[in-house]
Amino acid sequence: MRSDPHARGRIVSVGAPLSRARLAMIMLHGRGGAPEDMAGLADHLALPDIAIRAPQAAGNSWWPDSFLAPLAANEPGLTSALGVVENIVDELANDGFGPDRTVILGFSQGACLALEYAARAGTPFACVAGLSGGLIGTGDGRGAAQPELYNHIEKSFDYAGQMDGTPVLLGCHEQDPHIPLARVRTSETVFRDQGANVTTRIYPGTGHGIVEDEISALRSILNTSGQ
């Protein structure tokens, strides 16, 4: 289990049963959170025709360090977390919910995981949403630490595949203490280069949380996905 810490984590299933669902949504909690937090967000979205799968991270954290840290600092948690999402995606596909009927969503650390999984998968999804998060990257960069990245070195972002119009929602406060705006902007560029239809909502001031405008934007996207 040390090499795959999240492999046996519980998965909370709420929302519509798959037999009556229009979409399936994988919801990834933040550091210190739990699947029930994401189930509460699903209730707030008030979309009764979506099936929800919300996995639990071991120790309530997908990896130990900042997502901005060198990749090795967050292993094996990162690889294990990506595997959890992959397994749920595969299970949903076996039940008739391929990527075009699957939403990948996360908040905070879970947002970073959701975005990274989607970019690496490089395939069209019904929707991808990163609420207070950014891409983790595929490789460690070189050079000096950058103040705009909270004194971390920029990563490399080498992703194959095309997302062919996938709606991607990025939401973050302008001065988020955990998520630098520079990384949100990089994530925006990467997804657009992959062919996604990116909506970015940047909120003034300091904060780290989900705001009602993000809920409204996400609800609007999901209401038209999978039609």
C-alpha cells in the first residue's frame, strides 16, 4: 500500500442511479476534505440527472506537498491518485458512460488532480472543472524560482491528445494563498492548445473557496452537456 496509498479508498456514490443518469461526474475533494464535501457541492448544483462518484484520499490528502513542488516530492501519492481517477473512468465506461458522458471536477488539491488527469488523458470529456486549482505538470523545470509561482520553479507541460471542444471551467481568486494566478493562466493556455473550450473566472481579492458564480457557470455548462 505504500506504493499505491489510495488504492483501497472508499468511493461515495450519490445522485442519480446510472440507469437514469444523463452524465456521470467524478468529484475530487481537497486537502483535508472528504467525499461528503463533494456530495454537498453536488446537492448545491441541483442537477438530479447526474450520477456522482466521489473517492476518498488516504489520510484526506492526495499528496503531501504543494502541487507546485518537484514531482518526486508528491510521489507515490500523485501517481496513485491519478490511478484512482483512471479506475473510476474505466468502470463508468464499462457501464456505458464513456468520457463524452463523464465530468471530471475537483476543488483545491482535487482540482489540481482533476485538471492533471484530464490533460494527461487527452480525450474529450463532457466537462472538466478545476475550482481553485491548476495543472501539476509532466516534468520538473529548470531555472530560478519565480515569485509569481510562490517561489517555485516552473514545470514543463507536455501533453498528447486533443480535447476537441471539451468545456473546461477554471475558477480561482486573484490572490489565492495556495494557487498562483500564473499557474491558472498556464493551465488555461495548455487546455486551449489541446482544443478545449476554456472558461476562466478570476475573482478579485484574496480567497480559497468556491463562490456562487462558479456554481452558476458550472450548472450552465452541465445543463447542456451530454445532450
